[in-house]
Amino acid sequence: MNLTLRIWRQAGPDTPGALTTYRVDGISPDMSFLEMLDTLNEELILRGEQPVAFDHDCREGICGACGMVINGQAHGPERTTTCQLHMRHFEDGDTIDVEPWRAGAFPVVKDLVVDRSALDRIIGSGGYITAPTGSAPEAHATPVPKEVADLAFEHAECIGCGACVAACPNGSAMLFTAAKVVHLNLLPQGAPERGSRVRSMVAAMDAEGFGGCTNTGECATACPKGIPLTGIATLNREFLRGARQR
């Protein structure tokens, strides 16, 4: 496959950026998108040019580090992470636009790398359980109804990639925050801090400058782990419940 890439290049957070055009030839359809970028970077280094900076780590769709906007879609045309997107989903001769996450709370660090630490600070404000529980308890020591366990595990799949924020026209982090709140608040271990957790995490989300949610639904469509949009409704209910507990 021979492709034309238009990639956002930006030397630093305080410098202007622009789309730069590159040509890559001989790309295998079995390559992942990141492997294709590796190929481009090898060519750039051989020519004495700066390689394209982009985040990556596990390359197995688990860590959530590899987010980028591909042809206007968070993570690209398939509902998966960028590292699991393969070049077979593109056609020979395609022009592909590659940009960083676009959100006020995700400032660009360099090229395709953005600072997603705002999500970490939301988790740090309440996405944990403070009670010392010692070693792992026996599996059946705390009964949890199956429907509750299934719903908690569904939301626990969130990998914090930020695709929901990038896809949202408002730059909202409601789906991410909902995933963390629902996961912990549904389980017995998270019940004692149920009210304070949701209040703290929503306050942290607002303080980071994320936009408001208008239920557009683009977040759930872009989420590579399929976190449901109904989680936002649950977050709203938990917030109202927690507000009454003050």
C-alpha cells in the first residue's frame, strides 16, 4: 500500500502547529497503524528529520496511551484503539489525516502527544477505596448480585484513553467519570464513600476545564471498550444522591 499522510506537527505546547504531508510506500495491510507510523519515523530519521512524536505503550489495546484522531475520528474508522487498528481498513492511495486529541483539558505536548493527566487527577480525587482491607478476601466472602457485578465490570473496562473527550463536541469527560464512579459505587467495597466519591470526582472534572455533557452520544460511539451511554445517567443519579447526603 502507498499512502499520503497529513500529520499534525507541533514542536511544543507554546508553538503553532500545522499539518505536514508525508508519503509512505510499501505498507503491509497487516501492519497496525502504529507500525505504519514507525515505518514513517524510520524514514524520517534516515533523512535527518525529526520523527513524529506519539504516545504508545502496551500496543495491545489495554493501556489507553495511543490515542489520536484519524480522519476526524477518535482512534480511526474501527471501534478499537489506535494500536489495534490495522492498515487493511484503508485503501491503497488513501490520504489519511492524523491529529492529536482536541480538547481544552488535553494540551498538546508535541506533535500527536497530549497531556491527559487531567484524567488522572479526576481518579485521584475519589476513584479509590480508602478502607484498609489487607490481603485479597475470599472470592465469595462478600456476596454481589450477578447483575450488579456485570454492570460494575462493564464500566471497569475503561482504559482512560480519552477518546470520549476527543469525540465529544463539548470536550466533556462525563463518560470517563461515569465509568469510574459506577464501577466503584455499585460494589459493596465502595459503598461507604459513595456520596463523597461522586461529589469529589465531578468537582475535579469541572475544575479541569472539561466541557458540559449535552447527551450527544459521540463519546459512547468512540469508546473502544464499549462503555455504555447509560453510565452518564447513572452518574447523574449518583451525584444527586450524594448531594443530598451532605
